[in-house]
Amino acid sequence: MNTYVSKLFHRRKFFVKLLTYSLLIAIIPNMVTSILAYVNVTKVFRQEASTKNQVLLNQMKSAMEILVQQIQENNKQVIYNTSFRNFENFPNGYYYENLSGNLKTEDLPTNYWYLRNKDEAVNSINLFKLSSSYVDTVYYYDRDKSIVLTFGGETLLKQYDYGSFYDKDWFDSLDRFDERGVVFLDTRPAVQANQSLKNVITLIIRSSVSNAFIINLDVDKLEDKIVSKLSDQDNLLIVSRERGLIFKSHGEKTTDELLELIKDDTRVFQDTNNTVIQKNMLITSTFSPELGWSFVNYTSMDSLEQGLNYLKQQILMSSLFLIFATVLIAFLSSKKLYRPLQQVMDTMRIQKQKADGSSKPELKDEFQDIADFVRLTVYEKERIIDRLQESLPYYREKFIVSLLKPSTRTEEEINAKLDYLGIEFELGPVICFVVSMDNYTILLEAEDPKIIDLYRIKVIHLLQQCSYDGEQVLITEVEDDKLAIVMTMGSLSLDNVFLIAEGVMQQLQESMGDGFTIGIGSPCSDMSTLPGSYHGALESLQFRFLYGGNQVIFIGDVFFDFQWGPGLVQTVVRSVCRQH
């Protein structure tokens, strides 16, 4: 029995290793991770909760600071507006505000300028009010004139004597401006023109020693557009430096308890970021010196602990289940995992038996045999790739020639083939030249046949070195004595094409002497009509018998008009060739 088991494990050594390693790899890291997670989960959970709250508060603080800064900047534009300054500082403004009945003749010019300045000032204040959707109403209080101008609310613009104005909660705060001439009031129920109440945050900005703008921000809009967008589930408070409540998101009981907890904690109203735990509550706060507000987020530690305990249980249960599942799956799947390896080994033995011609090929251990087989496969693949690279010039030449013949290939297929063969050529408008080597028949009579090949190679090399005005070209041999040039046109005109062809002809003659004719086909809008351009270039070469060699002939400049007479065919030719 022991001998059988020993042989079994010896023949399936990798299976035993596979099972053992699977268990160790899966169980040990999982156990270590579970223990570390269980130990650190409380600390991490609280840190994450605090960090999340801090990010939320910083976002809210930044949003509120930006909003208030924009309102202050827009209000400064009103204050420094020339028309507003003229209205505010108008001499004896109280007198002109109280004029009624028939006016004295001497008061008319001054009253006109007063009313004009007032109208322009009102327009600028109204534009300021409309500049922010969070501004509910704007009051302009002028102590010297004893008036209050209101913008917004149920009436777009209305003027009151201060004594008859309906909302005066802000008046007592006019004398406690900071060095910037700004003061914030806590959230208050502002009396409206119809005697209803509306929660607003009031911002008072002094425009002069005795006058001020009272800007009421809509609390409901701030909550709907800013606070709820950032978080609609967190417990949030905004508290002024005087411990006054600016904003709250939940019930009165929780709010009162929290205000009681933080009222004596100076860090809440000084530090930029602060986190404390008091009376089983995680309190996170950040202070804005610009606004004088502290943004506070609070979470009950009971809810945190409940979530923490649940998380611990989930970690423990998932760890136990994962260990059990790993053991079971590793045991049941090891045979299946080993089966492909066994099949590979059987295939390799058969292949090696065929290669060696022996009935019992000598094999090493499993992985060594696989490594040898892979190395052989890679070697064969590299040989095939090398042969393919050696054949690429032939395939490139063959593919370029195929472009000159009619086919049903699309531009996408042609472009893919160009990329595969490593040919740089942009598809688009093209034109075809055909260069005829007129001395080819003479070269055939040479004693050394290598002269023809060397001559052709030199011509191809010269064509590759020619200037094509920055356009891309494909050059290929189409017949023994003819070479085709496919050139992109881009934005070239036919005149530019003729100049390029003449330049090619000139370089051939300077390097090789006479004996060349260039035929030019019609321009093509895309590669699908290239065979027609190639055919036209070949046809244009047929007119060498009329004009001689060493010419550039364009198929578009040639036409035939056959007129039949008694036994006579007349050939009419229109221009024809361009001298180089």
C-alpha cells in the first residue's frame, strides 16, 4: 500500500505541489490580511470618516467664500460707480427727496440732475441684485436722506422712508463693521413687504460713513443649490464667531446639544481643520477667517460603532468562508488543472517520437520538456518572421503594381495593407507618371546582361532622389522598359505637377543622358480611379512617334478627331507636350 501511494505521488508530483501551493497561497495571505484588517479597522474607519467630513466641509467653505467674494466684488463695482457716487454725495439730497407739489423754478435744473443720477444709480444697483441668483433682496440705506431703496422681493424696486420701512433687524448692526466695512448677521426671519417671514443670511457692506447696502441671501436656495449638492445626508452646522447659528441641516434638539458642546471650544473658531470626540460624537470643523464662520459636521459614535462592528463581522465571516471554499476548490480542481498539462505532455511525447523515430523517446521532467518545446517553437517562429522580412520588398513591389490594376478594395483595406507593409503613403488625390526607358532595346544588345539590371536600378534610385515638392510617391517597375510613379497631389495644381515631371526629366537627363519619355495620366480623386490614370499615362507614351523622345506628355492635352475622306484618315492633335 505504501509502495502504491509512493508511486502515485511520484508520478503526480506536480499535482501534489499544485494542491499544496494553492492552499498556502490562498490561505496564508488571507489570514494575515484578515488579522491586520481586524486590528486596524477601527482606526481606519474613524480616520476615513473624519477625512470625508473634512473634505465636505472644505468644499462647502470654499463654495460659500467664493459666493460671498463675488457678491462683495460686484457690490464694490456699484459703490465705485460714478453715477452712484454722484447720487450718494449729491448736495442737499434730503431736500430733493422731499420735494413735492409745484417746484420752484430755481430747483428744476438741480432736481433734474439729482433724479438722473438717482435713476442711473438705481439701474446699477438693480444689475448688481440680478448678478447672483442667491441674492433674495438688496436694501440701500441712506441715513442722510432717510430713505431705504429695496430691490427684489415681490416688488422689483420700491422706496421707503426709514421710519416706515418694514424690516429693521439689521439697523443695530450698522456700527459694528470690521476693517473691510463688512458685517455678517446670523440667519434671521426677515419681514417681507407682505408681512410674511423668510429665512435669510444678511450681509451688510458700508458704502460710506453713514450709508450701507443690506444684502439678504436666500437660505433655501443656498441649501438647495450648494449644501444639498455637496451632501444631503450629513449633519451640518454653520456657526458664526459669536456662536450664532447661520445654518443647520437637522432638528433643534441635536443642534442645541452640539452648540452647547462647541461653545467653549476655541479651536472650533480658530483652527482651519479640527477633529474632536465629545460625548460619543465625532465633531469635525473648519473655520473661515474671511467669513468669520465655522463649518461643523457631527456624527454619532454609536452609528459609527454599529457600522464598525458589522464590518468586523463581515471580515471574519468572509475570511472563514474564503478559507473553506479555497480548500474545497483547490482539492476538487487540482485534477482538472493538471489535466491540460498531462495532455500537453502526451502531445509532446508523440511529436518527439515522430521526430526521433524511437518508440520510447527520452523525456525529462514535465517543465523541462515544455521549456525545450517552447524554445524550439520560438526558434521556428523567428525563422518564419525573418523570411517574411526578407520577402517584404517583393510584396511591397507586388502590392504597388496591384494598385495600378482595377480592383474592388476599399480605402480602408488599402490603408491597412500599406501599414502592414510599412509603406508611408497618404490616401487621397493622386496622379500617375510612367517613365519610359527609350534606350531599352539598345541595352538588350549589350554583351553583358547585367548592364540592363544596373541601368534599371540606377534609374529607380534617381527617381527616388528626385524632388516631388514634399509629396509622397510610390515607384515600381511595370514593364521591362517602364517605371510607374504614383504621387499624392495634396493641394497641387496641374501646373505644379508638370513642373515636378519636368524636374524629374531634367535630373534623369543630367545623370543618365537622353532616352526617356514621361507620360502623365489624369488626376484621380482617390485610389479607386488610379488604374485609369495609369492607363492614360501609358496611352500618352504612344505619341512619342509624333513628338520624339525626351518629352513630358500629358494625356489631357491630347485628343483625336478622325475625319474620313476618300481613302484618307486625318489626325488632328492639340498640344501636346511640354518642353523640359
